[in-house]
Amino acid sequence: MASNSDFTTHKRESVVEVFGPGSDSRKAADLARRDPALYNSLKQAAVYEFGLLPEEMLNRASRVKKEDREARHRANLAAQKDESFPLAPALADRLGVPADTKVSWETFQRLMGRQND
């Protein structure tokens, strides 16, 4: 992906304030000078999340490949679902947690020492 910013975390109101109809271009220019990463992230959201701007308004380095956008969308959908599962009783016992404990895949990987935050 072209940028490390996460344009999917912005609320529509924040994006519309800078890039929506009737927005103040001076405010956008000031934000671009003060916080270029936030400006870029908001602009990506305006393009990819809310359809306020055409993709051509982004410079090439800020464009996100279609595959990356689709992968991000799938990841966001998975995060919204409750995809927790119960630990096997023997595993729960070894980890020192109650037998009926449910965990997400990410938590399970952390418990097993395979993923760090």
C-alpha cells in the first residue's frame, strides 16, 4: 500500500469538513502544511470511503491499489464480527484461564507467543 495512514478510521463529518461540498480550501491548505499525514489520510478517505473526490485528485504515491482496498475492507468486516471461539479445556488449563474462555484469533496468537503488539 502506498501509505501507512489508515483512512478507514475517519468519520464522515471530519472528511466532509475538509473535502466536502462547501468546505474551506484555506482550512485544507493549512491542514496540509500543519499535518500532512492527516491531510493525506483524510483525502484518501474522501476518495475511497466516501466518494467525495475522484481518485485522480490523489497524487500517485497516495493512491491505494484495488487489491489493498479490498483486503482492508475484508479485514474491517472481519473485525466487526464476533469471531471468537472457545479454548479447548486442556489449553485453557495450560494458559491458566477459565475453561469456558472465548478468544479472538489475534488474542489466541498473542497467547501462543506468535504475535506481538
